[in-house]
Amino acid sequence: MDKAALPEPLRARMAELDARSPMRTVQDFVGRYLPDADGIDEVRAELRYAAQFNVALLRQDLGALEAVLADRPAPGVLARLVGWEGNWVLDDPSDEGAARFLGELAQLVRAVVEQAEQGRSAR
């Protein structure tokens, strides 16, 4: 995609999204997909729907999830991210439990992205 051909407001928004830190990207992701979901199946359905329109944003979300999990933030941050910002109740609400959950989300996003990209290449 040639970004130069896009209107300036869209290019500015894309640059803004690209400039976010991995933690900010994960916060946005969690806030977008978790709070109103009734379970992981609904999250999966929302991700599949989103992949129909913007796989690049999901790839960015995946990279941010992987970066945050690789370079863990201060104690309490992941637990607060999932429990408060994501409004998601975990059996293990600790940072370790939140890290496992975010790792599972990363796997889910990866699978959805791969499926969407395979579907596009088959067309």
C-alpha cells in the first residue's frame, strides 16, 4: 500500500498508531476487545471480524503483546491491565496469571492473522 497516496488525516492517524509504545498498544487492544466480551469465543469472533478489514492493526497488536511479554513491566502492571482495564476475571489474578492469559491472547491473534492472510492469498 502506498501511504503517500492516502489523504493526510489518514496518514497522520497511521503515524500516530505506529508511534505508540508496546504497552500503550496492548492497553488499547485490551480495552477494545475484552471489557464487553462474554468469553474468549466472543473475543475470537471480534478478532476475526476485525481481520476482515485491518490485518495490519492486528499484526501491530500481536507485536506489542509479544514485546510486553518479553520485557515485563513493573510488578502489578499486567494484573491491573487484564483485571481493571480489560475487566477480565482470571482464576489466577496475579501478574503471572495475567501474563499467561496475554500469551494465550497473542496465540489467538496470531492464529486469526494467519487465517486471514491465508484467505487473502487464496483469492
